[in-house]
Amino acid sequence: MLEAAVRLQDSGFKTCVLTNTWVDDSAQREGTAQALSSLSGHFNLLIESCRAGMRKPEPAFYSLALDKLNAKPQEAIFLDDIGANLKVAREMGMATILVGDTTEALKELQTLSGVQLLGCEEFMPSYCRPTDVAHGFVSIKIPALADAGFRVLALDMKGYGESTAPPDIEEYSQEEICKGIPQVTLIGHDWGGSVVWNMAQCYPERVSLPTPKRFGCSPFLQKQKESPASKQLKMVQGMEGFQFQNWALTYSSNPELYFQPTSIEEVRQILELARQRGKKVKVVGGGHSPSDIACTEDFMIRMDKMNKVLEVDKKKRQATVEAGIFLCDLNEELARHGLAMSNLGAVAEVAAAGVIGTGTHNTGIEHGILPTQVVALTLMTAGGEILKCSDSLNEEIFQAARLHLGSLGVILDLTIQCVPAFRLLELQFPSTLTEVLDNLDFHMKKSEYFRFLWFPHTENVRVIYQDRTDKPVQNTSSWFWGYAVGYHLLEFLLWVSTFLPRMVPWINQIFFSLLSSGRDERVDCSHRIFTYECLFKQHVQDWAVPMGKTKEALLQLKAWLENNQTVVAHFPVEVRFARGDNILLSPCFQRDSCYMNIIMYRPYGKEVPRDQYWAAYEEIMQNAGGRPHWAKAHSCTRKDFQRMYPGFQKFCSIREQLDPTGMFLNSYLEKVFF
């Protein structure tokens, strides 16, 4: 990209780097100074937000660059890796290029500019260190300050280095040392900090901006006793070197800083730090999403230390909880109060705010996705503003925030509408795909929580009814069948099948016969029936189609597998149902829906070919009017979502209102919104 900038200049283009930066005093500041120094040598202009007093995507920042380049928006090409920054440039009239893959970006730039750019080898030139450097901090800052146009002098203290060494002790007093310094802007580091401080005290008329960087090792200052108030104002600390991986080990990222705040004030501090440094922020929950929705290279926040039950209102049957509480802990706490959630997803080790972030669902045509159980929430915006939201307060934001994708702000707490605690009787029995699809309405009326599992490459189906009961707890599960056979033997055979793919239809048939061909019953409290342990690492897709398309879509998937026998599909295809709602980005927005979940396991971590299966499934779902589960992997973009969701543009407007600079975006959300 640097070589491309040089070639553009040689062809008569003016080039400019417009960058969001801050005054860097971190341990990596030397690298920052070197990078900026190198960039300035390859572009006509380098404008830093910390010096201009404005930042991307503020239109004034773009106008400043255009003015300095003496260019009109229609004459400019703007490149950025953040969609929110491109949006403003595009609205001003500039041609824009989203930089994801460098080669693809250069292709677009080559087309727009008419200059040959590809085939250039990128480089970073060697860095020349100034020769008049006397002290560590100064050697780091001189390049950045000199490049910014300052005349920088690094002074040896009296009696050190090349300076004179007067024999009289009085000559070394702070007042005498300060006498020899003319009017300047001073930056003091280490022992130099005391000189700057004393200079400001003794000769304030000669100091334009005293900036002592560190006093901790200076004997000239008396350390004051820390007050309780100052303890409260301590900045929250972020962890460097943290690697995030999702539960299935299919996606990972290395955030620059990883935070685990314990209070609302600490969350506000993190967002303030992100604003200062121009960083993105991603909030993660349990990390179970089988996609890159939680990945970031900037700041990552895990809310697991904000995990309290704040209030239980038994009269209203409502519980207000902090965003980071895991549902497994919430379920036990609610049970102690004689309450329960009316429906739950399969995984309990997920955060409450994460559940509503991606639209977790279970099954039951009389029940909506889990976010429909949320009656109020509290949100902190990118600017640090706290908003209370419900059906009667900030109603439009509430309908967006109940499925927020992590794009609107940080959810601090939420209030859940509960029901009296109840037990469920789970009944499982075998059937066929033809029978179930022909009698779908009967099954949905027969059981409150009805779902079924289809075994691909066969006609076999496992029907599961779950209904409220007063029967005592009863569980006949077997470790041998559930784990020895259903996990260890199955994983081994699936691993063998990676070498012999034709085994998969046989495996599906055999394991239906071994584990699912009989009739089983169990009774337990609701949350122990709804949830279960996910044994296998896996890739997953899950789409919601209109209820009336259930039979058609599933039969098309079955027919496609029959016509493409070299493609294999692991069991099961899980089919569930949910009531329609009015949440803007809900897959069930304004319609009752059927979710069809396909799966490909990763036995012992080994990848299994799935691209053809995935593509065919997505095409069938799209043709049926489907919408993808937000937490699962999919290939959809903004154009698809605009067509799928009547409320998509309204959500985008709310997002831009709450987060105009795109603080809460990541690469996953860039594809969604841009």
C-alpha cells in the first residue's frame, strides 16, 4: 500500500493520511512514532486527529483534509477499513473503497485512479534515529515531535553527559538549574519531571506548558496520602496479550486490551479510553456463538464480573439482573424464589445480555425467542450516556436493543418477565419425516414445546414433546448410552469417516437405531429439561423460515442430499418453532417461524468438508424467505438484510444515532451494516 501511494504521487495525485490518533504515552510509543514518521515520508500530508481536534467520521475532519489538498469531494478517493468512516465520505461525494483484503482494495483503487498499482512490493523504510538524544523518553518522543514541526532540544542536566560540572553545590539547586532555560514548552521525564515542576513554580512566565510525565522516582515531591475519593477514580486496567476463542474453537481474535469491569463507572472509563484512542469496543458473553460476531482486535469487554441479581419482584414475577450473569446461575437463583424463565435455549453457560444480543431461541409455537421475555433494560451508549428502555420509555430503542448484535452500546442490566417455577415431562419417540411433516399442526397442538430431529440420508425422525407436569422428578439417563456410545464412540466413528465419507449415512442410521429408536421419558425442573450439554465442537447454521414453508424447505434439503450423494451431512437436523414478535432484527419479526438447524461436527478438532452442503442449505433457506440466526455462521450482507427485514433501515438509523462513530462495530458487523 505504501508503494501504491508513491506510484500515485508519481502519477500526479496528491495523497493524504487521515488518522485517528492520540498522544501516545504507552510502552509501544516508539513504534507509533516510527510508523507515523515513515508514513509522513510517503504521503503529501498526514493529519492526526489529536492535533486537529476532530476525528473520523466527523465531516469537518474530511473537509479539513480536502481544504489542505485543495480538492473537491468529487475529485477524491477515500479508503478505510471501517464502514462508518466510509459512509460519511460517500455522503460528501467521494468515491470510497472498503479495505478488507489489500489486494482487492488495490484492484479497486487501480480501476478508479487509472494508475497501475498491482505487482508492487510493500516496504517500510529504515528509521534514522536523531543523534542529539540524551535520555530514553526524549529519544522516543523526538521523532514524533520533530515530524510535527517542533524544534526539539534534548538537554543534559548540569553535571551530566556533555554539560559542565560546577564545583559549588549551590549551582545544583533547582532554582539555579531552571535559570538557564529560556521560554519553551517543557516535557519532563523521570528526574527531569522535577525540573519542569520547579521551573513552573520559580519562573512561570517562561513556561508555556509544563508537562511533568512522571514523579514517582523524584525525591523532590512529597507523596500525599491517597484519599478514598482518589481510589474511586482509579482507571480500570486492561489486560494485554489475551486471546479470545469461541467455544467451538472455530473463531479467535487477539484484542489489544481485554477488560472485565466490575461497575458501571468502569464501563464508562473503558468507553472514554476507547474514544480517546479511536478504538473499537466489543462486548462478549459466554463465547458460544459459532461465528466471528464476538471477535475484535481492539478493546474487548467481558461482563462476567457484573453478574448479580439486582432485584426480584415476586408480585410482578420479574427479575432485574446485571448483564453478565450466566443463565445457569440465574436459573438456580430464580428457583430459590419460586420462579423460572418460560423458555430457554439449549446452552446455559451464556450471559443474559448475550442471549438478547443474538436472538437465542428454543421451541414452542406459543413462545417467542428469548428476548421477548425482556421487559426493560439499561444501555450505555458510545458517549457514556445511560438510557433506560422499555415499552413505555425509549420504546423504539427498546425494540432495537432487545436484539442488539452488540452494536448499540453496552447493556448494563435487564429485567426479565418470569413465570412460577414448573417441572417438565419430556417424552421422546421415533417417527418418520413424512409422518411428522404431514401432521405438523397436530404435533404443535399436542405439545407446548414440540421439536423434532431428522437424521439426514434416512427417513428417521426423533420426536420430542416437553410439557408441564406435576409428576415427581424422574431421570433414567445412562452414562453408557449417553457418553460412552453417544459421545466417545460417535466421535471416533465420525473421525474415521473423514477418511471414508461414505460411512456417514451408515453412522446416521446406526445411531438412530442405538439411541433414538425407543420411547423415553424423564421429568425434571424446567431449566434442566430445556438445557443440555453440548458435547461436540461443531460448525452450525440455523435459519428461520415462515411457518408455512417448513415442509417445502425440509423436503428440498432432503432431495438435494439424495441428488448429491458425494456430500455428507451429520445428524441431526434440528427443527424448532417460535411465535412472531415486533423486535426489529428478530428472525421471527412479524411472523411465526420454523428454525432449521444443520450441523457438521469437528471430531477431535478435525475439519470436515461442508462448503457444498452449507451453500445448498443457504440457497434453499433464502428461496423459502428465511432469515439467519445472528449468532451462527452465514454469508449474508447488508443487501440481503435489507430485503429480509422490514425494520432493518429503522435499526440502522437507531444504531447511527446511538453510535455515530461506529465504536461498537467489528468485521462481522461491518458486513451487516455496510
